[in-house]
Amino acid sequence: MAVTSDSPEKEYCSTSEAAQRLGLSLGTVQQMVENGQLEGWKTAGGHRRIRVSSIDEFRARSMAGGGQSHSRSSGGSLQILVAEDDRILQKLYEHTLASWGLPLQVRFASSGIDGLLEIGRVPPDLLITDLHMPGIDGFEMIRRLRADPQLQDLDIVVVSGLSDEEIQENGGMPPDVICYSKPVPFRELKGYVQAKIMAMQRRGRAA
């Protein structure tokens, strides 16, 4: 039997193909399907099939929201991704970091899934993240980042309203993750960012 032009193979792809298109892990793509962020279905054998058009639409939305794409540490600037679902706090981060007068390029994500997508698209030098976010939260996002060999060394700073006890109840944080309590401690963050910029500039001179 001949395959017609509207064959499902041309309209849908597998989870692994979707993960490759988006630069994300299989688990993240599966969660995106479960959350309705990607359109898909399961075969009789239990395999996911994801609509290609929904992948393209998600990528387009991400590119539109993320601004220009920059390579990591491009132009001598420190790449920072802030994962925070509170729009007011996003604006506070944006205005405060801009007022420092430092060579920074800052992007924002409103959920763990968006954060993983942004990191897969352009890995930052520093991730500043909340923990309580919709969909994939900060805990799960950090676990997946630390499970990825290519992202295990990504510097992560957590700024959360959760207490130390609540963080531990949710599995805790890796020992190399710096944790701060809200309200956002911009003075400490500025010192940390300045130290990272100096280290980056030293590496550049050494090279």
C-alpha cells in the first residue's frame, strides 16, 4: 500500500526526535507532553508521537520570548538566565542587574521547562532560579541539569522563599548550588557576579 502525502510519519515524530529538535532530555519532552505544552498521543504499544507543528510553534514562542541568541560568554559578557515566574520580580531583576553597569546579558524563563529549553538553546554562564514554579519546578530542573554531563558544571544560584527545612523535605540541593532566601539579596548577588566576571576575564587574558 502506498504511503500518502498526509501520512502520520510526516506529521508526527518520536519523543527522541522531539528532544533532539528542542535540545532537551527525553524526560523533559515527556513532561511537556503531559503538561499540554506539546501536542502528542500514544500508540497502542505505548510510544509517544508528537505533532511536529507543535514543536515548531513552541520553538518559535521560545525564540520570540528569549530575544537574540548569543553564544556563551559572547563579546566578553556574562550570560545569566533568571528562572522566576513572578513578573514583578523579573522586572526587579532586570532593572537592578542593568543598574550595576556590568557586562551582562540577561534572559528570563518563567518555569522549569522554559529554563531547560533556554539552557538547551544557549547555555548560560550562571543560572539564578526560584524553586517554586509551575510545571517542572526548580528542584526538578536542577536535578536534570546535574544529570546532564555537559551541564554538570553550570553555576547555579537559588533564590527562594522556602525555608531550609522545606528545601530538605523536597530532596535538598547539590552541595555546589548556592542558596539565598527571599527577598532577593542583590548585594550578595552583585559580589558573586563581579567575581565570576573577573574570573572570566582572567581566563580570557590567559588564552
